[in-house]
Amino acid sequence: MTDRFEAWAARGVAVTPGMVPFVAVVEIRRGPHNFFDVDVLAAVAEAFEHLAEGDTRAVVLCSEGKNFCAGADFTGAGRTADPDAPHVYDVAIRLFEQPLPTVAAVQGAAIGGGLGLAMSADFRVASPESRLAANFALLGFHQGFALSVTLPRAIGQQAALDLLYTGRRIDGETAHRIGLVDHLVPAASLRARSIELAAEIATAAPLATRAIRRTMRGGLATDARAAMVHERAEQERLQATDDFREGIRATAERRSADFRGR
């Protein structure tokens, strides 16, 4: 293992190139819930960018433990302890800009920013037991991680509004039916099916695949960047409200929030 790989591992990200020919696995290892912060996302982005410079043609993005990603830790406010460090969305945009076709293996929960992370991938593989939610409104918060763009693109405006307004949690079968996930398999087969799909992509001509990806994703990275600028402003505004504080308390206390609109 190189120093680079060891540095990523120290930040909670394991990178395994060549799992099958031309396919790499990037695994977040902050189980069981795999909450992300700036360091984790930066390590993931750096891994993708490094792999793109070699012979990797497709990547599986996955996580250890019970859940794919339960989102961000709001107490971190999107930053590391360094006040000059980049905001989490400054790093997240790199996942949209990197060139490699990506398959997200979504076991367990993908909640809030965790759903945003899954939606940065080209494909999502889930199981009936998977649980997905854009639960921001239930926290008194605005959606982020470019979900303002990626959700409507995947499932349409009305279905996106439904998930965002209600914050409801849906299972893998419902997510597959509405197009939020692309493949539904038994939980025990989830990782293997994700690697199989990535391997199928990797058999195609790599220059053609990257060109097709650029065409088909169009201006997604540009739109995602603009969306996250707006989302961040709305999130920072709402973080100062009583409703947001109540939403966080209610979640920690496992009760329904009593929002007052202030």
C-alpha cells in the first residue's frame, strides 16, 4: 500500500484498485453509520481523481457497516476545526466533476446528505431493506449536496417535491419503482452486483465511455455547483432559526418535532 492509500485510510476511506479488471472499490469506513465530514469527502474525491489518472474505468462507491451513509454531522457545520478549511460542498462538487462512471452500493440507510452522496453516482444498487430519505424539512433545514438538481433529474419534479416536502423515508422497493435506484437485489448480493455492473461498464472502450458520460451528464457538475451555492446559503440562514434547533433536538430525542415557524 502506498503512502497515498495509507493517508486515505487514516481519514476513513479504503481504496482497492483492480478488484476486477479496470474496476476500483472506494469504501467509506466510518461504520456503522458512515457520517461524512470534509476529510472523508476530500479523501473520496482525491481517490477518484487519482484512479482516473490510471487504468481504472469504473468505480464502486460503498461503505462498511450497517448503513451506506446517514448524512453529515450538523454540529460540524460543514467544516473541520480549521476555520480556513473548505466547506463540505466545496469538496462535494469534485465528486460531480471527476470523470469515472460510478456505481453506488446503497446498503441500509442513505439519509439526507448520504442520499446526496449516493445521487452523485451514475447508478445506485440497493436492496429491499435499503432506506432512503431527504429528511431535511423534518430537521427544519434546506436540502443540500445538490439534491435540488439530482433528485428531479432522476425521478421528476413532482416525486422530488414529495420527498423533499415530507422528508419521508422510503424502502428500496419504492425507490426502485420511482427510479431513485437502478437495480434492486437481495442484501447479501448488493456489493457483488455493484461490482458486476461496474465490470460490465469497464468492458466498454474507456475513451468512448468517458465521452458518453460527459455528453449524457451534460452540465450536471455546473448545475450541481450552482445548486450547492444556493443550498448552502439557505442552510446557513435556517441554522439560525428556532425550528432548526428544535428539529435537531427532536431527532436526538427520537420524537416528533414541534415546529413554530420561527
